[in-house]
Amino acid sequence: MSKSMEQYFAKYAELIVRTGVNIQQGQEVFVNGASIEIAPLVRAIAEKAYEAGAANVHVEWVDDKLARLKYEKAADHVFSDFPAWETAKRSAFVEKGAAFISITASSPDLLKGIPSERISAFQKAAGQGLKEFRRAIQSDKVSWTVVAAAGAEWAKKVFPDVSEEEAVDKLWAAIFDSVRLHTDNPVEAWVKHNDTLHEKAEILNGHHFHSLHYKAPGTDLVVELADRHIWVAAGSTNEKGFSFMANMPTEEVFTVNKKTGVNGYVSSTKPLSYGGNIIDRFKLTFENGRIVKAEAEEGEEILNKLIEVDDGAHYLGEVALVPHESPISQSGILFFNTLFDENASNHFAIGSGYAFNIVGGKTMTPEQLEENGVNASITHNDFMVGSAEMDIDGIKADGTMVPVFRKGNWAI
């Protein structure tokens, strides 16, 4: 590894530790998705975490080739049995107030050709086994962040016309650009970026729209928002009052819809990477919040398996606004990775809603969240619907309409 790449990794790790999860003295750190392929970055994250005062850095190493081999060769029952010790491990770290860093680096085609039944069985088992952990994440009980690293197979998917080495270099460069690493002071750049996003959120909160009406080619959808909804940006605060950045990169402001208040149809504008497969060019039709029809030109079987994970996966849980002129969109790169592609496009999420998107939601019980219109599910999967042709109107309780997006960009 070159000296310059070592320096970039150190700078990136510093940003992840200081801004992403904002490590505090004596805090434990849980690193998930640490591919053996990106070990130098993982070591840099651990070093910066210890320098910031972490008491312990626990790393969950992964190997895509072993993961693929398991799906090909393991016994069927393995995919329906999520180990109790895996559940207990994460719960223990949550109770310690650990910070959670998730790294995405795998190929979006990792499990292409694997029987969908195996993928679906694991998604259901893992969703059930990690339900309480995800509830802690979605209520901001702990600090957490999702970041990316340039895995070789992912890089070749994004840049198929160059050598593997050049593809990896290009993907690293795109990742570093997306998190503002090339600025003189990335930490300060993120403070300013977060302030800008929160300004948009506050404008939307001031309008307190009853619903949003989306119109674009292949889309005509009315989404009612939860009565006590709050628009937020990625910067958040855990239960101890410490700030963190849940996604890096991020360009979105988002809130929660009313579970039963979605009607019409919506078409995807970017591929969705789910369960090691690509779902593309799909259309969902809603009646009273529920998905009643799902069609896809690619990955329709996987899409329907996603929707059948549980009853809550038949409904939406998140509404997110991202202008078409966002830096990631303007890069012209299709990442085949939701962390990036969702920040180039307006999007929704199939599955659970975030408790922090409701006034007082962080301390509500699951039953109280349901009473406030928030969908519950063991899954949460964003899919992209925005384009330069999308218009969105905000509709107030008295019927007043306010342009929110025109031709894919902010009008408010």
C-alpha cells in the first residue's frame, strides 16, 4: 500500500471516529462488516478509536468468498437459525453504550444465482434475531454510522471497463470525494454540511405537511405523513446527548410516513442491491399503505421475497428527499450500493420507520409508535425513485399545496 493511501486511510478513519460515531473516553466500539480485503482501513479505524479514548475495539471480520461458499454448501437449516449468541453479543454491546461502525464493501452481485429461499430465510432469521438491536439503532439509543470501503468486486461492478486495480483506485477516489475527505478540514466541512441539511429540515417542519404528492414518469403517489412527524438530517444525538453522523456520505432529509396513508404507484430509478442481488426497473402499487403489486424487470422474485419478510415489509417506513443536483448524483456514477445511490435520489424505505422521526418517539414503546402511525418490521430497505423529472407538492391539512420539488430539485 502506498504512503499516500496510508495517509488517506488515516484521514478517513479520523473522520469516521470523530464525526461518524464521535467516540467518547472509555467507550467500546463494535466494527461490523470488516472485510479482510480492507484490513488496512480497519486497523486505521481501530488506531484512531483508541487514540480518541476507546476502551476496546471489537472487530467482526468477514470474507465474501467464505460467505458465498456458505450459501452454496451449508445445510438448509443453517439459514433459518440465527444464533442466540449473536443476538446476545450485540445486546451486550448496546447495554455498554458502545458505538457501532458498519462498513459496506461487498459486491452487489455476491449472492447472484443463490436460491432465493436461502437468502429470504436468512434475512427473516437475522431480522428476528436482531430486532431489539435494530430498535436500539432506530431510536438512537447508541451512536452508529455506516461507511464504505472499496472492495475489488464492487469496484469492478461500478467501473467495468478498466482493470481491477484502476477500478479500486477510482472507487476509493469516489468514496473519498463523497465524504469530503479532499477538503482541508473534513471534520469542519461536515459540520457545515450538516447545518445546511438541518436548515432544509427546519423549513419542512415549519410547513408541517399532511401529505406529499409525487409525480414523474411511472410515478403518481400520495404519501400521508405521520401526524407528529419530524424531518431530520443525518446528524443525530444518542441517549447520552452525544452527536453522531449515521451515514457517511449523506445528502438527505427524511421523515416517517403514516403506515396506512400511501396510495398510488411508484417506479424505481436506480437499481436496489438486496441480499447479494440486484433488483432493477421495478414498480410498486399501494392501497391504504400496503404494497398490493410488485413488478420488476430484474430480480422480481427477490423483490417479492423482500416484501414477504414480514407483514411490515408490505408498508413504507421512511420518506427521504434528495435533490437531483446533489454531489453524488452529479458525479454520474451508479454505485449499485444504497449508501451512495440513496444520496443521489429521492427515496423511500420498505419496512420499519425510525422512532426519532416522531415527536417524543425515542422513548416510546413499540405499541405507542404504532399508535402514532409508525410502521414496524424486521427489515428496512431504501429504494430510489427520484429523477430530474420528478415534481413533489406538499399538501397541508387545509388543502393548500406548496411546491417542494420541481424537475428533481428543491423548490422550497
